[in-house]
Amino acid sequence: MKRDGRIVKRLGIAGALVALAVAGGMGARAADPEPVNRLSADSGVSESALRQAIDPLFEDDALGETRALVVMHDGRIVAERYAPGYGPQTMLLGWSIAKSVTAVLVGLMVSDGRLALDAPVPVAAWSQPGDPRGRITLRQLLTMSSGLDHSEDADPIASADTNRMLFTDGAADMGRFAESQPVGDPPGTVFSYSSGNTMILADLMTRQLTDSDDPATRREAMQTFLDGRLKQPAGLASLTPEYDARGTMIGGGFLHMTARDYARFGELLRSRGRSEAGHQIVPEKWIAFMRAPSALNPAYGGHLWLNRASQESALMPDEAPASLFGCVGHNGQYILVAPRQHLTIVRLGMSPEKAQRVAVKAALARLVTLFPG
């Protein structure tokens, strides 16, 4: 984070967002000087059809810059391609894909009995009698219906609560910044996408693991839990989160993995919590909760986007199967899972314009529909 901190100070918020997106793919680029372009017809889809669907993602400037693409069918990689300078060992920033990883960790704590889905969450700042935030439940945080007054986007960009939390006055203690926001709507009445909700979850998990206020102890406690319960059992060797100065995992957006490990995480969701070896890592009921439409937005589950028609949808309900769901990150990061097609697709890159992301989603939908359901 020291390198990224210098970027923020030098460029400001808007410049930092662009620079961090670029930096997300810099860590291991030197180890992958040659592009990888692999296709397999074992999926039942011809290599020529796969190539025609994949080439525009890398060659059409109208889609922005695709850095990595992995397609898994029936648990096997059937297509994989990287832009020059990127490869299988490149660690890439997934932005809000991290939210879904955070939700899986929350599910593990629920299964352990540390947290309860429909109980008010224990936040000290909300414990005063009459504070409406004291009624906010874990479910409401996970389904983006907490009611907290948090602006994910704003004009100017520097005034958005998310950017303040990540880069300026809230960056030293992101959980506390998110928890300090007042209620804007009664909890459980309005869908409002918020990275602050996820940071509250990350802080909450850390406090279940340790009573210490020491940042290093907090980091170690969370990292030990993540390594032992998810990273190692699921085979996500590259999974690397970042932490703020308080020692809270930045579960709302700062997590890095290789494209293959993003795909493995998608496969974990597709297989309802089972590892490649068939072990139940995450309870099947929790994955079912994450994949179920929430009460206030049918296109959103428990920190997962669903391919349903909605005023607020991040996927492509008119172009791909309704059973599709996925993790979506800033500027066009996607893990798409199509259960009926036995399919997981990862696209990582840089598509900062809305028109570019619309074009990327259309191209990914065409790729999905190549595979019979």
C-alpha cells in the first residue's frame, strides 16, 4: 500500500483510481513476458467459435483493454488468453469482486456460530439507546439494504464516501468511517449499493477473531482465518488481500489474485461451496443464500449480482441465461458463473467508460451462449 499511497498523494482521487487500476496488474508482469492464448474443443464448442467470441475482447478498442480471460467448463480450462505483458502468474486487482470473497468468509463465521444472519450486528458506535443503526442486521449489510447514508459515487468524485473511505479522511480506519455514517433510510427498506457495508463486515469479522486493537494482531488474526478456511482449502494460492492502517481487511475492493484463481473462486460458487476435490468448504445453504434474489433488488443476492431484470443490474439479463450470476468489479472486472452451462468465465481489464462495459458484457454474453444449457 505504500506505493499506492504515493500514487494517491501525487495524483489525487480521480488520478489514483486510474493509476491503481493500472497498478493492479503490475505485480508479476515481468514473469509473464509471452502472451498465452489457449483454446480447447473439449467443451463441445469449436475452437473457431471460441476464437470468434474471444478475439473482440482483446482486439476491439470499443471494449477497452482486456488483460486476462479464463473460461472453465465442467471444471476444466477450455480457453485462456492474456494481453502482452500479462500471464497466468500475474496478480490482478479485482476491485469489488472482493465483496463476494468477503461474503464467503462471513458465511464461514455464521456456520461457526460467531455471527447470525438476522441478528443486529454488534457495533459499539450503534449501541446507544434509540440509535436506529442498532437494528441493522447482517442480512441487510450483505444485501445492501442497511439504510446507511453512504454515497458510492458522487460529483465531484472526491466527495463520494467510497473514495473518502479508501483514499482520504477515512483511509486510516475504513471500518470506523463506514460505521460512523448516519441512517438515511430505515434499515431494510431501500437497496443502496455500498462499499461501506462490506467494510463494516470486514471489521466485524476481525473483532470476532481478536479483542486486540493492535493493527498487526488484527491483520494476523484475519489472515490466519482466511488462509485456513478459504485460501488453502479452495486452492486459491494467490489470494492476497490488502489491509488498512487499523489492520482491517479492505474487503470492499482491494484484493488480488491470478485470473486462474478468480476462476477457481467462481467454480467454488458454481459447485455450491465444494472444492475441486469435492470437499464442502463453505456450507451449501450459505452459497444458496448468496445466490438468491434479495427482497429489495431481484438482481442482487448476498454480495453477488444475479442476471435478473432490475432498475439496478450489473449484468446482462436480456442477453444471457437468467440462471447466470457473478462478481463485478470497478472498470469491467467480471467473474460470471452459468450453472446450467457448467461454466465459469473470468474477464479482467480496464474499461473505464460505460459504453465499453456495455460492449464487454455483450461480448461475454455471446461467449456464454456458445455453451448449451
